[in-house]
Amino acid sequence: MEWIFIRWVPTSELEEGDRLGRPLYTTDGRLILSSGQVLTWRMISGLIRMNVEGAYIDNRRPNEVSTSPVNQLDVLRAAAFEAVRGFFNSVAESERLEPRPIMRLANDIVRHVLTEADGGFQMKEHRTEAAYLYAHSVNVCLLAVMTGMKLGYSDLQLKTLAIGALLHDIGRVSKHAVNPEYDHPRVGFDLMRRYPELPLLSAHVVLQHHEKVNGTGYPLGVQGEQFRQAAQIVAVANDYDHFVNEIGENRLPHEGIEYIMSKVDTHYHISVVRAFVQSVTPYPVGTMVRLSNGMVGTVVEMHKGQPSRPVIQTHDHGLRIDLMHFPTEFIEEVILEPGAAAV
């Protein structure tokens, strides 16, 4: 039996024929190469010129590796990142939105979630301050659409939800946001209402994504049924992604789930939180982690109903550790590519 073994290799030691075990990105979030890509000398030379420090290499045989859905998601997230950056830059520079590209991106994301998202996706990312908003907006959209799907939303409802999720923070970059933290929901709503092609509900999602069911949110202080379900979905996704990916914090995906669950009935309705929790895969297959015993390994199997206790295959000794059977062991860190930030 050949053990799963993904190892970090400096760029200077890469060899033609090596297979990427993780996607490679530039520091500002652009996809360089997808996971599963077999390297050529020309690719390696390009990585050296771009000052990429190294890559995770997967030595499994091609017939042991299924990378197509992951590759599709890698490419989609990178394209979405670039598109969202364009939306935000347009507002920052000229207070303008282009509805057609926004709606097209929302359609692409919904299509992917409906057909390819069964295994979840890795939500923990390296982020820089400059690119944080763009990566955050893409993650929130993916999480929101997955939650809406769990709640039985139609294709049209999912696309409307996706538009609101992609643009929920667009008001932050507007010159009309005197206090961006507090003003951005209303400024984003007013901006979207200038474009009749964008759904009214999407604009209300932007307006309400900082509200709470107990009436203590902002900017309007709505409560109960006034807090639209679609806006609650985006609010939950927004809270979760900020918690897990806040710069300078080492918080784990399953801790983010616990954080969201603690807000039931004060911030969000239980039906929305339940659907969100059922949609999130904190440690999808392929996630590299460090365990509390110091061992590093890769998630190779998940337990339905216990997503925070997956099966890990260690890299050094090829041990298969089922965390359901080792209650004193737990995931201590999600290991991301050093020197190759996701965003």
C-alpha cells in the first residue's frame, strides 16, 4: 500500500513530473497553478522567476488522485476574486457598478455549488490586508449559497442570494461611507438601488447583513421576522468567515461553527444556523492539519454528523488516525502553504 504523502518542497528542489498537492497563488490572490497539475521545467522556471518559495507535492499515482472538482473550485474562486476586486475598484474609483458581470459571476457560483460542492471546500486561508475584502466576499458567497441550497432555495433565489453576498461589503469602499464600518450597509443598499437589473432582495441583503433577530444590530435595528432570512444567511456566513480568517488569529474552522451556534436566538434564527452548520465542512478531504500530538497529516475521510473528528493519515509514519476513536487527540492547526498565500 502506498501511503498518502504530501510534502513541502522548495522551488529550487522541484522536479519535472512533480504533481501539486495544493494550488499555488500569488500573494494578491491570483491562481498560478491548480492542485493536481503536473509540473514541467518551464513551469518550474516560471515559479522561480515569480519568487515562489515552494509548493506542496503529492506523490500519489494519477489513478489514486481525483482532483477535477477541486481544480474547478480553485479556478472559480480565483476568477471570482479577480471579478470582485474589479467590482470594488469600480466603486472606489467612480461609484459605478456593472450589473451584468455581477449577475454572471453569481450564476457561475450557484451552478458550481449545485453540481460540485458535495465535498465542501477549505475555508481557512492566508490573507493580506489589501486583498482581505475580496477573498472574504467570495467565501461568504459560497457559504451563503450552500446554506440557501440546504434551506431548499430555488435557482433564482440562490442567484439573488449570491448577488447580495458578493456585494455585502461594497459600501465600505464608497466615498459616501464616512464611517465605513457603520455606514457600509446603507451605502451599499443605496448604490445597488441605482441599478434596476439587480434584485431588490439582494440590496436588502446588503442593507441587513449586520442586523440581529433581537433588534440590537445596525443600521435599522430590525428584529424578528423583519430580519429577512436571506440577509440572515449572509450575516451568518459573514460572521463565520471573519471569525475563522481574521488576520493575526489562529482560529480553527470547527471553532467557528461553535461560535455561530452560540448566537442562536440572539443574532440568528435557529433554522438558519442549523442549515449553515449542516452545509459547512470544516476539514474537507485533502486538508493538511497538525494534531495535538504534533503529528502532521492529511484528512482522508470524514464522519457524517461529526465533521470536526475526521480520519487523518500522517505524513511521517503513514498512520491512519480516526479522531472518533482517539478522544484525547484533536486538530490544533490547519496548515496552509507558507510563502504562497491564498489571498
